[in-house]
Amino acid sequence: MNAPTILGTHAPVLGRAADFPILSRPVQGRRLVYLDNGATTQKPIQVIEAERQFYEQSNANIHRGVHWLSQHATDLYEQGRERVRSLLNAARHEEIVFTRGTTEAINLVAFSWGLSALKQGDEIILTGMEHHSNIVPWQLLCERTGAVLRVVPVTDSGELDMDSYRALLGSRTRLVGVTHISNALGTINPVAEMIRLAHEVGAKVLVDGAQAVAHEVVDVQALDCDFYAFSGHKLYGPTGIGALYARYDILKDMQPWQGGGDMIHTVSFERSTYADVPQRFEAGTPNIAGVVGLDAAIRYVQEIGLDVIAAYEQSLLSIATAQLEQLPGIRLIGTAAHKAGILSFVVDGIHPHDLGTILDMEGVAIRAGHHCAMPLMTRFGIPGTARASFALYNTQEDIDALIAGLRKAQKLFGTGPQDD
Ligand code: PLP
């Protein structure tokens, strides 16, 4: 096979798999080859230890206690907010609201900003490659406000049709919701350009960064976006924690969407007043240990360098793409010029779920299905794809195992070359 190989230029990333304890456990009696990173990433020992240490040494509720431990836990929580600010290069830490993840962050924008900003006839532009979590909240909002959805079509190569986007933008557009990187195709969308165009018509832009923050440098000030959402668990951090970035001048005027402790200034039975941002949007006891784990995860990727990680994953992508293209009967879904380390494909004569099951028996974990992007699957006329998605700990060996598993599946189904 003449495909390119990974050379020693990626020294800061190579060998990092040793930091991830789960990668040394066998699965189905085989070495685990984890290629389902688009769904969730594995956690380095630094993150696992940070959470354990929090419960061992620092656990208390935050913001409300006068005792030392509560102050200490509060400091760790707020340090986590500062870490997220630095990850996204936000101008101020007040612009970071902790949420359960991307989904909750988008719902927050829909039901806080959206409910008061939108009215009958207003338009929300989404793209044809959005994850369900950047579709359904806006549909719910449209039902309540009478606003309508418009959708940017996706080309055969899995890119956004920018001419259609320009044509859709207009005086009725209030919001554009776009994924930074498509979880189902790997396409890196031209979000900076889309934001610039949306701002020309006075619309706000929400970027779904779920697939981006672990795979490239994100700078919300350079992008000039209004909202940016991400999940910690796709960034080597814990589940159940994520964040919303919202520009201060927008966030400070947004109304609460959930009520409870910690988000108030005063409460009486006649009327309550609300805390300043971001606390106004963090009702109840938050996921404090999750923030501590997320902080550790961000420190982990910052220490390696997100630019270094991005370059390494680009190498994995080009090697895997070259090798996949040499297999007969395989069609890549998503061949955009700018892609992140996600390979979606269909194999002649084998359902993606069967493929996933056969690969699993080889210890290779991929995802098979619609990837929570049903409209996109409909666009391509397929029920789903098989998806291999890379992270910093994946190696050439992992790609070899994927290719060997695919060959085996084709042999079993009698659809590929039978002689090797
Ligand atoms: N947006 C994209 C592009 C995703 O890939 C995902 C998760 O797969 C989400 C949103 C939802 O993320 P979460 O389930 O962590 O809220």
C-alpha cells in the first residue's frame, strides 16, 4: 500500500495514548481501537485524577458557604470558568455560562434570547448538516413564536451552498445557527465568513462547536460570533458539563430560562430579582466536579497545543482517506476541501450497522447510523453511514486495524476481493 505514513514530526502527540487508561483494556478479546471520538472522547488520567481529588480534598457547595471549603470549591469552579474563557479566547469570564453540554447551551439561547427576540414571521437560518440538537430547539421556538426555519442546502461533496446562504439572508433573518464542524461529514464550515454576512443583515449567529473545540484552535473574538456552544465530554473532559459563550452585551440583557437557587438577587412572593450574568443562567447546584474535570481537560490539550493536535489529526485523516479510497465498493460521504478527522462512508452491500458489529468483533469501535443528523442522511438518500472519527491518541496502527476490519467484513459478505 502506497498511502502516506505518519513520520516523527508529531512528537508532542505521539505516545499520548498511555495517558488514557481505558485504551489499555481489551475489548472482545482484542486491543481496543477507539474510533468513536465524535460521539465522546476517552479521558486522560489527569482528568480522572482531578475529579477524584476534588471529591477527596475540595468537595463543598459553591457560592453560598462562608466556610473555607466552600470558598475553595468556589475558587476551583471559577478557575474552570477562566480556563474556558482562555480556551475560546472570550473577552471576559462573565461571557461563559456552564451548561450540561452543547444541547443545553443551544436550548438556553433558544428559550432565553429567542423567546424575547423573535416574533411571527421572523426567520432562523440553519444548515442542512446540523445535529438534531441545533434543529429541534429552534423548531420548538418557532412553534411558540411563529418564526420560521430556513435551511442552507448541502452540496454533493458535503459543503454548504454559500450562494444559497447569501440568498436566504435578509431583513427577516434574526439568527443563523451553524455547526463549526459537521459531526456526520467532517466538513469544516466557513463560519467566520458566514458570521460576517449574517451581521451585515443584523442577524445573530450561534455556532455549534461540539466537534470543533477538541480539534482546532477556536477564537470567538476572531470569529466575532454571538453564541458558541460546546460539550466537555468531546474534549477529553467529563460528561454532563459544557459551556455557552455569549457576548456580554447580549447576555447581560437576556432573561433567565430556569429559576432556582444561585440565580437570584432577591426573592419575595411578590417578585424576584435576578443575579448578574453568568450566575443568572446557572440555577441550582451546578456540576462542580465536572467543571474541575473540564478545567483539567483544557489544561491537557493546551499543554500539547490545539494547533499541534489539529495537524496530527490532519495526518491521520489523509492517511485513512487514502487507504479507504483504495478499497473497492466504498463511498465516502463528505469530501469537502476543508475537513476535520471524521470519515463517514457507506460500503456496497453491507448495512452500516452490520459493519459496526463486525468491526466491534475486531475490537474496532466506530459509530453507525444517522449520527443525529437525519435531514442530512435524507439529503444523501441513505439511512446512515459508518463513521470513524479521530482523536489525539489514535495512531497509524488504529487505521490499519480499521482497514483490516473492513476487508474482513467485505470478505464475509462476499462483496470485496476474496483472495487476500
Ligand atoms: N452538535 C454536534 C455537532 C454534535 O456532534 C453533538 C454530539 O454529538 C451535539 C451537538 C450534542 O452534544 P451533547 O449531546 O454533548 O449536548
